[in-house]
Amino acid sequence: MTRKNIAQQVEFPLNRAFTFVESGPVLLISTHHNGKSNLMTVSCHASMGFEPTLGICLGPWNFSYAALTETGECVVAIPPANLMAHVVDIGNCSGETTDKFPEFGLTPQPAVDVKAPLVAECLYNLECRVVNRSLVNEYNFFVLRGVRAWHNPAPTDARSFHAVGDGTFIIDGEVVNLRRKMTKWQDCI
């Protein structure tokens, strides 16, 4: 392989570096606490294992923080790209004053193992329990483990979307299948 046109690296502002390490798709976090269901938009998260285990960041200024802290459970939902504007709007209002399911035309469905509802319009829903709170005080980071997973077999839009971190988003596009090259992980696919 030959290298051509290699540009000199240019320093990037450290306080904006999160924009190039944003991980997976934008998430909706569904909680239920004190008789009220709520949704929250989250883009700061990390996949931590195949179990599945993931970490999410949300702080005490968020209405969902108290619900997650008190109940130790939630649903992590992956919204489709055609809900992107609603998902941004969900993140711009508080569950303290807005009943987000009806406000944004979303359908809560009962989960099996947690009290938080699934989001019917989402591509995937993962019922989760908090399994580690050791990083909450310092980093607002909750470690969740999935206990039951769901998928939407007939979504109106099967694409997810990713936050760049500056108010822009990337919508999933072309799928490239390299399974034949995954020789080390053949048992997993």
C-alpha cells in the first residue's frame, strides 16, 4: 500500500475532541419512577461488553437521573433516523414539566423485567439494570447490563443516527459485509 497526500496534523481543540470519539447511535433512555414514565436523549455512552453491558452519562440536573438512581433500571432504546427531530426535541425539554410519550407521539409498551416502558417506534429496546455506580459521583457514569432485548421487525426507517457533538448528526448509510474476514469470531456471527 502506498501513501499519498499525507497532510501534516493540525492541533484540534481539546474541549471539542468528544466530537470525533462519539460512540454509537443516539439513544433514548426510558425510565419509570413515582408513577411517571419519562424519556431522555443520550449520545454520551459506551459499549462495554458483549453481555450486553454499556455505560451512559447523565447528571443530577436531568429529571431521569433521579429515576435511574432510585430504581436502578431503565430501557435503552435506539430510535430510527426518521425520529431525529423528535429525539432532539426530547433532549431539549424536561420530564419534570413535559409528559414526553404523548407530547412526541411515541407509544410506551410494557417491558417484562423492568418498570420503564419500551418505545414501540424504536428499532431496538434493551431492558437494563444498573450494575455499577462507582463512577456516578465523579463522572455521572452509570454502568448498565441488559436483561432482555427487543427489536422492531417492521420499522418505517431502519437507519439509526449518530451525534457528532456539535448539533450535527450522521445517518447510517451503506452496509459493508466483511463477515468472511472475521475468522477469529466465526462463532459469534
